[in-house]
Amino acid sequence: MKTRITELLGIEYPIIQGGMAWVAEHHLAAAVSEAGGLGLIGGANAPGEAVRDEIRKARKLTDKPFGVNVMLMSPYADDVAKVIVEEGIKVVTTGAGNPEKYMDIWKAAGVKVIPVVASVALARRMERYGADAVVAEGCESGGHIGEQTTMTLVPQVADAVEIPVIAAGGIGDGRGIAAAFMLGAEAVQIGTRFVVSEEAVVHENYKQRIIKAKDIDSAVTGRSHGHPIRCLRNEMTREYVKMEAEGKSFEELEYMTLGALRRAVQEGDVARGTVMAGQIAGLITKEQTCKEMIEEMMAQAKTLMKRD
Amino acid sequence: MLEKMKEIISEQLSVDADSITENSNFKDDLAADSLDLFELVMALEDEYSVEIPAEDLQNLLTVGEVMNYLKEKGVE
């Protein structure tokens, strides 16, 4: 399926993978790219050299293009921004802030810059400062979230900017892709479903928790201090929400979740860890290869949209 | 300029124009979060035909600081 995004990125299908911290490492990124989407290595809080290592390992697994997600609040964001240029990466998505200060070095190196945005004003600003596309991410997504839903955000962003829009948040099958296109998107970003792919190097407990999740299993922690995070509910989220209601300080709450994402993703502690996943987790029922997932989703989307 | 600023801020942040002074701090006094500030800065760029890059934004905490900044950029 051709869209401005597939043309811009040189990919077969209009699907990009989310830059999930602790999950988006080289095996997953390479598998998504090999399957015709755009894989992403998640920079998260990793130092520049660690990201360089991931990029080189992904290159050994695929000749197809893949990108890097830069978490702008990372203390290593400056280093990661440079490594991207040095390693010849051609696509960057950015999260948790405003990537303006890297725009010049990236554009000079021919890097396509795709900021993740949670509002129309930020989308317009990114366009004005040279972004090639934006990811409009609704609060159905896992991890750090904004307030607007995908249903409301995507059409408003699509109307506000000329550059192509990638929809994210709550998309896990071909129906979600078709719906996103109806709202004005020209590609989708998918995270949660790829967590349970065969290629994702995460703890089996984490995958199984997503596969077993029901529609109502999604929880949001951290609303009280303005940094809401969506994950699957468990012992930790119940305690967290209770402590928030009791008015516990940001520091006390932070302490409880220190390293909790790693505990869930790598150690498989799905009771006390932060089991990051979007609201669509309830729809996801099985482990498959990335190729199977992408081909199944695209076949369904094409039938629904009556287009190739 | 203050009157025009009040009008823009009041519209963008949904606050009462009379509650805005030169000393108003966007975050502490007007309860603006980061998305609100992007709304505001885009409106200011449109109104005054200037560019306000991100590295300057972090130093603009009050209404008065924004006014001084705009004046330095040649806005009357």
C-alpha cells in the first residue's frame, strides 16, 4: 500500500513500530523492517554508545531501513542525536518533548524527523520547524500518555498540518489501521502487538500478561503529578493508585516505580513491575512473527478499505 | 502590548484576562502545562510573525519576560 509515509521512508507497508523502552531493541526492529514495516530502536535512557551498538547489530540482521526513537528527556539525548548521524540512520522519531534543537544536524544529514505529538499546536510547531511527518498519539497507547484519544486527535492534527500523519494509540489489527486511515492518517504506529511477537526479546511472563489481558485491565498511574503512564493493572498499580489518592508525594510514588519497567520486561515481574501496554492489549491473543502480524493486519485493512 | 498579550493569553489558556499581569508566571500563576505553552507560543509566533526557538522558551517564564523578548526581536 502506497502512502506519503511509505514513499518518504522507503517501506512496503504503512506500519511503524513503537520505540518502546526496554522492548525496542535490535531483534525486534530488524524483524519489523524485514517484514516490510519500519522497525525502530528505542533510545530510551541508554547512552549513545549503547544505541550505536544496537544500530550495528540490527544492520547485521537486515538491509532494510530502520529508525531510532530518541527520548528527549534522556540525559544522553545529545549523544544519541549525534550517533544517529554518525551511523547514517535515516529516520528518527522523537518522544517526550520538542526536538527542535536537533533539527539542523539531522536535516543536514538527510535524516527524516518524525516527532510524536499529543496536540495540534505541537504538530503545527513541528511542521513549521521542519518535521517530515508527525505521529499523533492518543492516550490509548501504553507508556507516557497525553489526554486526547486517537479518535479525536488524529483528524484534528491531519486538518492542521500539510505533512503526513501517523496514527498511534489503540491500533492492533487491520480494523484499527483502516479506522486510522479514515481519520486522515497515512500510516500507523504499533507498539503493544509487537511486544508479543516471536522476535521481541522480553520475558515470557510479560508477553503472557499482555496475551491474557482483558479490555478492562488497563490502568493509568501518575495522573496526580502530571506524568500519566498507562500499563496493565497489577499489585503495583493498585497500591500506586491508592497512594495517589492518599496524596503521597511524587518522590514516594517515584521510588515505588524505580526500575519497575525493567523488572516487568526483563525479569518478568508482572506483579510488582510496570507492565507497559496500551488499551488494545485485550485484543491481542497470540504470539506470532512480526511478518505474520503485519501481513495479517494489512490484508484485513486492505479488504476494509477496498484498496491495495 | 500588554493588552494584546492579555487577550492572546486569556484566549489560549482559558484564563480571565483581568487576572493576568506582567508578573504572572505561566506555570505557577496561570496553571499552564507544556502543551498549553505550545498553544501560546504558536499563537504568539502567528500574531507577531517571529520565531521563538525552543532554547529561548525555557527562559520565558512570565508575561513580562515574553514582552521583553518580543521587544528585543523588534516587535513594537
